[in-house]
Amino acid sequence: MPRKGYQEQLEQLREDILYMGEVVLDQLRTGLDALDHKDEDLAWRVIEGDHEVNELYLQLEKQCIDLLALQQPVAGDLRFITASFKIITDLERIGDLATNLGDYTLEASQDMFPEVDIQTIGDGVAEMAERSMDAYADKNTDACYAIATQDDTIDEQCETASELVARDLIRRDGPGPEPEVERIMEDVNRLLMTIRDLERVGDHAVNIAARTLYMIESDDDLLY
């Protein structure tokens, strides 16, 4: 295959990954909106949209494998393809976590812990995911480090939110009737899983930044 065709394939891969990033970010934002407004229609849109994310992942996985097998890339091209392969995996997992938000919306009965600011955490991790894809698109190494630093703030917010839930439970007067206890525990578990999932979105954003940094400069400083 002519070299021009090979370079076109690399550019197509890049564009397709950026498109997948847009789809996943839309899923994440929609999942957060569904959770915030208790909107079941938005929740179902996120849940049903996960199929597109999975299809994109499989298509891009094949593109990466074909380029590795047929072109035998080296140096920068090899780093680009292998980093891209890892990045689509992180995007697919962010898509799964967004789908979880849709599920939590359908399961939620009421806000038991209004003092827990889920939307601020959600906005933070969505921003991280968006900035990580911008760093990939622009080959911006400074942005990669900034995203890793922002993750420390998200981790602190998630820890504080989990502690608020625990403290609220401790302050409650007695266990109450069994059905009430069961309902409270369901809400507690759902909220804690939401916090955990948002924290994981942040971790995947850092992974994307780390792979981008490696792709650009062969620097594994952020890989873990």
C-alpha cells in the first residue's frame, strides 16, 4: 500500500477517535443531566446510546489491529497507534459509567442526601474527560499534567462526599422500620456507587492524558 494511504489511515484513526470522544462525552453529560433532573427519558437515552459506543469501540479496535499487523509501524507511529488503542478502551469504560448514571436515575426514589453535591463532582470529571480529548487532539503536554493535577481535587471531593453520607447515617435516630431501613440502604448504596463511578471517570481521563503524553514525547511519567 502506498505510504500516502498509510498516513491517511493514521489521520482517519485520529479523527474517528475524536468522534468517539464526542459521543462518549455527550453520553456522560446526558447521564449527569438525567441524574440531576430525575429525567427518565434522558436516562433511557443514555442506556440505549451505549450500543453506539460499543460499536465504535469495536470498529476502532479493528483499525488499530489492522494498522499494527499490516503496516508494522515504528517509533512515533507505533506510539500513536498503541496509545490510541488504550484511549478507546478508556472511552468505552467512561461510556459504561455514563450508562450507570442512567440506571441510577431509574432506581432513585428521592434525594436522601441533598448536601452531597454530585453535580459539582460530575461537572469536574466531565471537564477532565473533555480536556483529555482536547490534549489528544492538540498534542498538548501541559494539559496532560494539568488533568492529572485536577484529579487530586476530584479525589478529595469524592472522599468528602462519601464522608458526608457516613456522617448523616450516624446522626440518624434509630434504625426505624425494616422497610424504611431497606429503602435508606438502597439510596445509600446508589449514592456511594455514583460517587465511585464519577471518580473512575476522572481516573480514565487521567489515563487518556497519560497515554497522550506517552504518544507525544515517549514520556511514561503519568502512566500507572
